[in-house]
Amino acid sequence: MEKDKPISSFKNLLELVGGSSHFKHRGLLSHPDVTLLGINESCGDKIILQLKFKDNKVQQAFFNGESCSLSALGAETMCTLLEKEKAVKPIEEKTFLKSLNFNFSPVRKKCAYLVWKTWQNYVSSKPQPISKKKIKE
Amino acid sequence: MLKFKGMSQDYFPVFKKKNAKEPPLVYFDNAATTQKPQSVLNAMNEVYTAFNANVYRGNYYWSEKTTALYSACRQKVASFIGASHSEEIIFTRNTTESINLVAQILARDYFKKGDEIIVSIAEHHSNYLPWWQLAQTHHLKLKIIGLNSEGYFDLEQFKKTLSPKTKLVAIAGVTNVLGTINPLKEIISLSHKIGSLVLVDGAQLISHLPVNINNLDCDFLAFSGHKMYGPTGIGVLYAKKLWLSQTEPLLLGGEMVNNFDGNSVCWANVPQKFEAGTPAYIEAIGLGAAIDYLNKVGFSAIEEREKVLLQNAFVGLQNIKEVTILGPQTLKDRSSIIAFNLKGIHAHDLSELLAEKGIMVRAGVHCAGPLHSMLKIPASTRLSFGVYNTLAEVKYFLKILQEINQSVNYGKR
């Protein structure tokens, strides 16, 4: 995904999402350390975020599930950020938005933010060190 | 040919474009809320600008006038649904509040541990959650009726599920996702035979099909003003006069007492007994104007218009092989709602692409989570028609949908 070039329109976003090779973090990890579930009930978005850790740092982040393209973009953005930042701590909203690089309408905010919020909830409630528990749906 | 020009979008100020270059305004989300005719806006504006005063309280002209209009609107609602007494009409905020009011009263006065409540899988959350919650908190059993193989309410399963323990059946007149018209008369008759009460969620029914309470004989009917060309903030609960007069109120405060001296209380008569505090009298007046509008249009004209829209949309959608229509695959017993999915694109994305072309539809689970879970689909796109929608709009929608389909499924830009 070209991170520096903004996605010019919603149609472009759909084309991006349609080509699965653009989203390098879409898939399932074989042995994740943690699996998180983010749901936007009213929209029908359900995204699984899977993480592998090494030395208490994020090593790999992948996502999968049924979602609209904006949720998928938000998920891809978060996975990219998590692998880059590595630290198991909240990602600043402005950092996330800068990386997302896409103008969305206020109505779609919860789609874009779904995985960001899922991560924020996880790091604000989960004590260190990272356990290997799988959070069930 | 319009029989009454009030069905034209000219009669609805929201459709007036500021300039000709604006994109089309195709509003296909009437199940969520309807647009308001000028007459409704005039009726409410007149109160605000000419004689606004709280009802019942003032010994002066303005209050007398609003009180008279408010009472007249209650009678209009009663006549609209064929109720024998205007006292059987309780004004609430909306359908959801009406249903919750009944749920709380029944929980307090009626249900016993082990009693059963029946709902259908296709109910809106507002007619599912209150009963689901009561089942948890009051040790009741919630029984869910599914869909038959054609996608309709499974009447055979319902007959087998009814038992002497069934104390309430809560059912939509028209379902808000599938658009199916439930066999209310049969459901009510069967329920009453075993001694169960019946609540009808009339939110999607009330502005599409005529309702006659004496004919239906349901115990409760709930509906919202804003889904029948009236304002938001006003809803109706119909309940039988005998039940209302024997039931203690739930919400307490001003207006619903005849006398309270700090030691003893004497409740007001029905319906004021159930309307604590200042009512939404201006909204009720708006609802009255909406009923006048619907009476002027007439249900024959409404059904005729909606039949054309539904038929053309349904057949047009069926002709796109990448489209899956939810629920029955025929037009039998269907009202003017169609939910569908287009292969290769999430409902939310589809609705955004349609919106870019001026077509307003709803996408998601439409507050019908259990139904979507049962159907194993994450979301759907929903069309729902109103009196002002036109065949030209349906054709435009189908044209745009086909373009999107070509782009998504055939790579054609």
C-alpha cells in the first residue's frame, strides 16, 4: 500500500481493497499470541486482529474478518503501525489518522476507527507481561 | 397520473433543490424515517408562531387552543386505526418507548416465573430486546419463531410453540428488513385462544396498510409518528380501555394526577394517567396533520404507488444475478421494503457508492441483529419506499446499481 499517497476517492479505496495484494496484513497467523475481536454491530463489521510478540514487543500483526473497505483500511493501517512501533502501548489518534491518510465522512468514523479502538481497549485494560490467552468470540 | 398532487415531491420542501446542478435526491430510506409534507410543517409552525402554550394548564386562549388541538389529534389517531375510544390512545415518544412501557408494566403486574413470551426472529431490536431482557431478569422463557422455507413467518412452528404458558406474543405487522407482512389476524386469533396477550409493532405497517383495531383485536399496538410523515418525538401506544383503566401508571409526575397532597394520591383518568409531564403536544399536532395528509392521499393510492415501485425494484434486482434479495423471492405478502446484497461488495461500501450518486439507502443490520445472525450475513442494503418516490427513481437506482456491479464484478470502470 502506498502510504504516502492519499487515496483520492472512495472508489479508489474499493479498488485497493478489491486487490487483496494491496493489504499485506490481511490473513491469519498460524499461532497468534493474542487474538482480538472488533465489532461494529450496526454496520456488520467484524474484524479479528491477531498479534505475535517477541520480548514483549509486537512482532507481527494480521487482520481478517467481514468488514467494509474502510474498516479494512483502518485495520491494515493499524497492523502496519503496530509492526513499525512495536511497543505494546496506545497508538495516538493523530498518528493513526496521519497513517490512514483518507478523508472519510463522520458517519464512517467508527468503521475507520474499529481496529484502532480495539487495540486501544486492549492495551488500556490488559496488564503486562503479554499472556498467550486467545480471546474467544 | 397522480390522484392527489400531495404525493408529488413538490409537496415536500426537503426535495426542493437549491440549484439545478445539485445531484439527484433519491430518498429510499423511509423505513428509517419519512419526509414531511408542507401541511405537517405548517401545522407545527403555526403553534410555535401563533399560539404556543402548554396544554391543560392555562385558563387563557392559547392554552385552550393547544389543548383542544391536542385532544382532537388524539381522536384523529383513534379514528385512523379504528379504535373505539380516544382514551385508548396513549402518546409516547416513539414505537420503542411504547413497547418498553408495555414490557415494564407487564413485568410489574402480569408475568410470573416460567411464563413464556413469543417473538419472531425477524423482529426489530425494539420488539426483541425488551422481551429478551425481561426473560433474563424475571425468569421467563423467550421462544423465537423462525422463517419458513420461503422466508415468511413460520406459522406452523408458531402453532406448535404456543402453549398455556404463553402469556405474550410480540410481533411486527411488517418486518423492517424483509418487508414481509405477517399474518396478524391468524396470530392474534391463535394467541387469544390460549389466553395470551398480543402486542403488534406497527412501525412499518402504519403508513403502508390500513389498520383496523376492531378487526385485528390485538391488545397493544405501537407505532411512531416520524415513520408516517409526521414529526419525530411522538409515538402511539394503543391499548384496550379496560386494561388501561385497571393498570397502575408507570411514569409518575405532573399531569397524571387528579389530586396529590403529599399523603395520598388519586391518579388522573385514562389516558392522562399514562402521560406524565408536559406532553409533546406540538408533535402530536404534527401527527394529526400527518394523519390528515394520509387520509387525503388514501391507502388505495398509497398501495397502488408502492406496488409499482416494489414490483419494478424487485424484478430489476432479480435481473442482476449478482444480487441476492433477502427473504421471500416473490412479491406475495410484501410491503415496500427490500433488503439485498450485491456480490463482491460490503453493504456499507455499496451504500456509500450509491450515496455519491444521490441515492440514499440504509446499510447494516437495520437493528435486526438476530435475523442477520440467523441468515449468516454481516450486513445488507435496504430500500424502503414512501409516497413521494417515483418509478423514474427506481429505474435510476437500478441503472446505478448495474454500473456498480459491472465495476465490482466485471472490472469495468
